[in-house]
Amino acid sequence: MTAIYTSESGLFRTSMQVFDRSAVPLLLGLPPVAWVVDSSTLVDAPAWRLSAELMVTQISVFGATSLLKRIVRRERPYGRFVNIESRERGPITLDDNHGFPSGHAALTFSLATVVALNSERWDVRVPIWIIASGVSLSRVWLGVHYPSDILAGAALGTGVALLVHVAANALGVDGANDEGTVAQGSVMRSGMPLVVVRTSIGGS
């Protein structure tokens, strides 16, 4: 932790600041953006399902993180060590004095996992994982989390996202529209032949 917090690299410091400032806009903005923007070229799921998974996952992660913070009650680094000060630009949410697990790590990794589960494109998966990792690492640089807080948050966020995705599949939330385009796309990707049977009633 000390090596990250005391790093004198200008590039590292700048990247940590960028990741830190991008966290809240990303977490708050992606679910509604996913709902209204046509992302069919980037992800396999329809927009409404991706947005719904993001919202359900983040609400669940937020609740789980808040509960764990109040149970574990682990003091943040800047409150324990005199040589560490918080670089947080604003008030710290999710209970200021308690840092385990990291809410930022949990939320950003849950977001990255949802996107990755709904897209087969590596040019989508890799950047979102980099952002999640960068945001998480910035929390250590800011002096508000230990590395173990970050690892626990990442594991929590990833696990909840997986559970939500599996539950959505089990409930049959496949996003198929009235014309069955999503179902047809799934068959086409599987390599199975698609047979369309059309019937005529009354000669029309």
C-alpha cells in the first residue's frame, strides 16, 4: 500500500486522478445510457436487459457493501496511520470511517462483470476491466482503502453480478422481442440452421 500511496510518478498520479474522477459518472451514467443508446454492435443483450442487469446489480452491491462495512467496521488507512492523509476530493460515502470492503471496487467490478457477461467482444471487455481496476487502485492511492479492501470489493461485485446474470437467465429474461430477432440471433450464433415456417390463412 505504501508504495502505491507514495508513488512520485507524474503519469501514475495523473492516471489515478482520472480514474477517481471517472468513477461516479460511470456508475451513475452507464445504466440509463445503456437503456437509451443502441449498443447492439457492442453487446449481445438488448438495451433494456443490459440496463436492468446493471441497475439490479448495483443496488444489490450497494446494499451488501453498506451492510458489511457496518459489520466489519474496519478503520480507513488515513484514520489509523499519521503519515497517510485522505486525498479524497469530497466526502466519502458508505460510512466515512469504515473501509471494508471498498464500495468503489465492488460497484465498478460489478459493472464490468455485467458488461463482460453480455458481450463477446474483447474490445469491450478489456477496456471496462481496465477502468474497474484503475478506479479500484485509485482508492489505495487516495489513502482511503487497503489493498485487501479492494480485493474484497472486487470479489463481492463480481460475485453479485454473476448471480444476477444467472438469475436473469434462469427466469427466462432473454430480451426477445415480438418478432423473435434475439432468439433467431442466438440460433444463428450457435451454428444451427434456422427454419422459418410461414402459414397462410384465408388465402391471404
